[in-house]
Amino acid sequence: MKPASIATSPIGPPLQEVPPRASAPEVSFEFFPPKTAKMAASLWDAVQRLEPLGPQFVSVTYGAGGTTRERTHRTVERIQKETHLTPAAHITCVGAARAEVDRVAHDYWELGVRHVVALRGDPPEGSDHYRPHPDGYANAAELVAGLKRIADFEITVAAHPETHPEAASPEADLDNLKRKLDAGASRAITQFFFETDIYFRFVERARAAGIDVPIVPGILPVTNFAKVAKFGAACGATVPDWVDSLFQGLDEDSETRLLVAASLAADQCRRLQVAGVGKFHFYTLNRAELTLAICHILGVRPEADPLKAHALQ
Ligand SMILES: Cc1cc2nc3c(=O)[nH]c(=O)nc-3n(C[C@H](O)[C@H](O)[C@H](O)COP(=O)(O)OP(=O)(O)OC[C@H]3O[C@@H](n4cnc5c(N)ncnc54)[C@H](O)[C@@H]3O)c2cc1C
């Protein structure tokens, strides 16, 4: 049987068109606050291994339902105090009155944290839909406006290339993104996606709607296919059959799975890079190796590396 040609790859155009190395992109990394001492050890290992790549910022998530406020704060604080990284703290609207959310934001500002990722947030596990707190911020746009009233934070928000599942229409969702930017956000990071066309079509629609801030692709290296499929179904991100087939038969073979995941994400990023994308946000899942490998392929090297110095000239 003739193998499928790479030219027909559903990810995008053939890799042969990728030039040897475009200039190194700007990257940012996302971590989640650890629950246990063991998880904390792997987070700090990942932070230390990724720090030399000089990310623009590293962000720390806020658990679904607003469940990790203390842990998120401790993680952000440690990054702020013990590394040279710029932390960005995720803040959500879920399960808290405005006054509580405002206090969290004040505390971050006092700590010297100037960048926040403002989100509506997902409902807690077991609850299938979002209900705003009676005294809370109803959505991310309100939260952005509230945060800007507290201090002049740099604010990043979420964008949904395949439309947020609760939006009335793709147009209404884009209007919502616009409201978040009009309220003071200056960057959007996308929900994960696999097919580069999804990203490009979204950016085209956003630019046509007058949105001119960076729309940074959120890249999710697949470490656990079943989880990604479940998460994709919940957040409206398509997980195509061809991605499923890449991971079939690898449930018990984590080593090969990792190699396939690196190859898939690197391929996706290179295709975005060659089309002119110069910023990437990585959902690291607190692991260094995949993000390191992909960044390396994209030309992002430790600051002292002559390759990076060359690329920055
Ligand atoms: C980069 C990134 C990081 C994330 N980090 C976290 C995290 O740390 N913690 C967490 O819990 N979740 C996180 N999420 C998930 C996010 O909370 C969910 O996707 C959530 O369901 C939507 O968040 P949002 O900020 O986009 O919401 P919003 O922008 O408020 O939009 C939510 C929905 O409401 C609709 N909507 C908003 N305002 C209006 C209005 N006035 N009228 C009509 N419709 C409206 C929108 O169209 C959309 O359908 C993250 C997502 C991304 C992409």
C-alpha cells in the first residue's frame, strides 16, 4: 500500500516547505499548582529546566471551581522570589465574590506580580455548568475591568478558535473576546487545537473584526490521549481521528508515546512558525522534556546558546 503523502497531512502544508530555521519565537509556559510534595518536586524540576530558555512569562493556573487559590498563590510567590522568571497568575471568577477576587489581585500586586491571566473559569468537578457567584464577576470581561480598576496589570485572556461551547454563535464569542480586550486585556492565548487551519481561520476572523492584539497559539503536547480527548470534548476543541490513530496501541508504552507527542507538537509548531507565527504558549503539564524538545526544534535555546544569540540579531 502506498503510504499517505505528507502533502495530504491534515495538520497543514508539507514540512518540506519549512525553511531550515526561522528566527527563534517568543515562548511562554503554563504550569499548574502542585497538590503533593512529589508533584511539587516535578514542577520545580520543570521550572528549573525551562527557565534558561528565557520565556516571556510563565503562568500558573487556578483550579477548576477556584479550588487552588492558596496553592496558586504559593506557586506564583515562589516563582517570583526564587527565579528570574516573570510569573503571570491566573485568576478566575468562579465561586468567589468580587471582594475576594479583588483581594487576591491586591495581594499579587503587593507581591510585585504585574501580569495576570483573567478567566471566567470552569465549574468545579461534578458540576456541569457555570453559575456566577451572586456577588461575583459574571464573566471574564467583567473581571478584566475589575482588575484594571485595582491596578495597571498586564492582562491576558482566553480565546476559543473553535468557539466556546456556551457561546450563542462564533460571532457572539468573538464579540466577547473584543469586550475583554476593550476592558483592558492586551493578549489572548488560545484554547488548544491540532489543525493549524483552525488557528489561521480564527485569527483571520479576529483581525477582520478589528482585533489587533497578539493571539498566541496554546500548544498542548499530548501526554495522555484519553485525557486530551475528554478535555477536548468538554471545551469544544476538536481532537481529530488522525491524532487518535497516532496514539493507538501506545497506552502501555510511555516512552514511544512521548516521542510521538513531541513529533506531533513540533510538526504543528513548525507549520505555524513557517506561516509567520512568532509566539507560542505551551501547556507544559508541569513536565519539561516535551516543551524543551519542541522549543529546541523551533530554535529556542538557552540564553547563552550562540544559536539563539544569532537568531536574535
Ligand atoms: C489559556 C487558557 C488558560 C486557562 N486557565 C484556566 C484556569 O487557570 N482555571 C480555570 O478554571 N480555567 C482555565 N481556562 C478555561 C476557561 O476558564 C474556560 O474555557 C471557561 O469555560 C471560559 O473562560 P473565558 O475566560 O474564556 O470565559 P468568558 O470570556 O467569560 O466566556 C465564557 C462564555 O460566556 C460567553 N459570554 C461571556 N460574556 C457574555 C455576555 N455578556 N453575553 C453573552 N455571552 C457571554 C462567551 O461567549 C463564552 O461562551 C483556561 C483557558 C485558556 C484558553
